Amino acid sequence: MNNQKTGVIHTLIKDKPTKLFIGITAFFVANALIAECIGGKIFSLEKVLGIAPANFTLFGVKNLSFNLTCGVLLWPLEFVITDVVNEYFGPKAVRRISITAVSLICYAFLMFYLAMHIAPADFWVSSKTVAGVPSMQLAFESIFGQGMWIILGSLIAFLVSQLIDVYVFHKIKKITGDKMVWLRATGSTVVSQLVDSFVVLVIAFKIGNGWSWSTVLAVCVVNYMYKFIMAIVLTPLIGLIEKRIEIYVGHDTAKRMKLEAMGMENEI
């Protein structure tokens, strides 16, 4: 019996599609968690590009610029990974890694909460006073203590947008078959990112902070403009990743994985 178990484990470890799925899942979860952790910082896209602030008006809201959460640096990549998993492992696999990511993010924030409320050592609180940080405890809470509405909004938006991405991706793939990967990748991301932007703002800021609908819509459009552009910019990355996967697992295995992902394994 032990030899049989060892044989099964050895086979799983050596199976390239299995190793590929484990690697993609680990990268996906790590990116999602990092995006949540760095999401508290807002950066100016115009400053990064070295241009003047846009200062435009939408829905009556003036002086809008591309001030974005650092989380957007990673979330577009998450949707690229989603499309790759969708292509080779199918919608069930996407749902599995999405639920895994959300579960581990919830676990991480629980640990952050506990860490924030554990009594700090006296010397540590004032250890960075010389560096201009009067209280390390307050600094720690400021970094890890995101509002509960923001956390709730981002997690719900992530799950909903992932499910929509899967649905749109497979609807397009049933029409285009194995061709036009750019269309299903970009199309699914463009739709799901719109939902993601809207849901997180409604929950976190309309419900949680009483923003007006005009402000929510204006900020949603600003965020979506960035995500829309990134969805197009990152589309070629899908093709590059697919080529690397085909080299890694082999042409025949890659073809079989794609057919199985669509529920068409009998056509192999």
C-alpha cells in the first residue's frame, strides 16, 4: 500500500500538466495577496509618466486625474493568468484557484488583524522615532489596517469578475474555436474588469462611505480606462505564455488539455 501511494505521489509530481497547474495557482494566489497588501497606496499615473495631471470632469465631478491604487499594477496580470487557466484547464479550475485565492486572502487579513491588536513591545513603538516615525504601532496599523468595506468590496468584486471572465471567455471560444485567442482574452478581460471596477467602488465607497453615485461612476470610469488599456497591452502576453506552455508539455498534450478544458476530450 505504501509503495502504491509513493507511486501515485511520484507520478503526480512528475506530471507536467499537474506541475504547471500548481505553479500557476501559486503565482496567481501570490499576486492576489500582494495586490491586496499594496492596495492601500495611491499613486499618480501622470507623475509616473512625467506628464501633467489630466484634470478632467465626469458626471459633474471636477479635477479627476489618474490617481490609482497600487493594486492595479497586479490585477490586470491576474486576468491574464485567468485566461491561461481557462484555456488549458477549464472554468472549474478557474473557480478553484479563485476560491483558493479569496480564502487565503481572508486568512491573511485575519492574521493582520491579530497582529495589529497584539500588545506591542514598548521599545519597538518608538524604535523609528529618529527616522521620523513617532509610533511604529500606528504605522503598522496604517499599512495593514485597511477598512473592512474596502476588503469586502475587493473580494466580492474579484470573485464576481472572475466568474464573468470565465463565462465570456468560453462563450467566445465556442464561437472562434482554437483561433483568435486575442479576442476571447481581451473580450473577457474588458467585460470582467468593468464589473470589477464598479462592484468594488459601490460596496467600498457608496455603501461603506456614502459616496454619491456621480462620484462612484466618475472614479469607476477613470479606473476602467486604465484597466481597458492594460487589457489590450497585455494581450500579446497570452500568446507568449501559450507558446511556452506548448514547449513545456508538448504539442499533443497541450492540444488535449485545451479540448478537455472545453469539454471536448472525445474529439481528440
